[in-house]
Amino acid sequence: MGKVVVITNLTLDGVMQSPGRPDEDTRDSFEHGGWATTFAAMQESGEALANLGALLLGRWTYESFFAFFPNQPDNPFTAFLTNIPKYVASTTLEDPLSWSNSTLLKGDATKAVSRLKEEQNEDLVVFGSGALVQSLMRSNLVDEYVLLIHPLVLGSGRRLFTNDGAFAALTLRDTKTTSKGVVIATYQPANNSNAA
């Protein structure tokens, strides 16, 4: 059975919005886009991707990635993101999805992800997709969190763990610090039967 692994950049105050580019996500007048780029921490989280089989994406993240990466032929992530299977949770998108290797999850996303976990031998990785992560948390479907915690406090922006979010007791499984001060912390739910 595969695991659902959430990998995301966070600030010390929990902001996950727009880490990659100034124009990545300006919802709610967010002005701090691109805050994670100088830290290049994602490149040091490679172990978390060792068993990657597919991506799980919410609609907004899927559309954002699709609008950017296919137009970046020299970006090392472009071929990776184009070729890997992508499962997209959305109630507004319709088949067929435009980006190759993309499958729309029909019906209740949490039920679809639960079925995917049973069918997959490799991990299903979630990048970004805060609303999807919250939904998966409420259904106890997240097996691991890889949080790249940056030494920044932004004071505003969309957060991974919201005030009205799901409760989660977590166990720290691994931690390392990058040369630029980013803490890469790997957590698993305390009651997770897949815990190492």
C-alpha cells in the first residue's frame, strides 16, 4: 500500500502561500511571493521523494503548476512534473485534463485517495494544495508530513494548518537543517500504523 506524503515549504508562522515566485499566488493581496527561493531547501529534501509514484494536487495548485512549468523547458522540474502521474482533486475541472498524465479524481476526493492508497505501491505526494491537505487530514489519510520550515515570519498569507483545521498528534521521525537554516522535519501521525 502506498503512503500519502505531504511535502511543503512553510514559514515559522505557518505560511505556505507562494513560496516559489512573486506572482505564484497573490490571492488575498499576498505580497511576499517567492520567499523560499533563496533558501533552495526543496533540493535537500530528496529522501522524501525516494518512493514517489504519483502526485496528488488540488485544483488551484494543478492549474498554477500547469500554467508555469510547461513554459519552462530549461527548468529541471518541467520534465519530471510532465511525466509523473498526477491525480487532481477538483469539483470544477472537467475531463479531459490538459496536462499529460493527469487524472481527475471523480466524486469525493478523500474516498478516491483512499482507493488510490490501496492500489499504489509507491507514495502519493502532495505539493502545496492546502485545502486538499486539510481534507485529507480530516479523513486521517496523511501518512507523513515533510515540512521545510524556513527562518522567516511573514505575518500574513495562507497557512497549512488553519485555525479551524483538523487535530493531529504527530511524532517526529527525522530532522535535518540545511546550510541556510531551513529545518526539514519529517512527522508521522502518532497513531499511524505505517510508522517506521
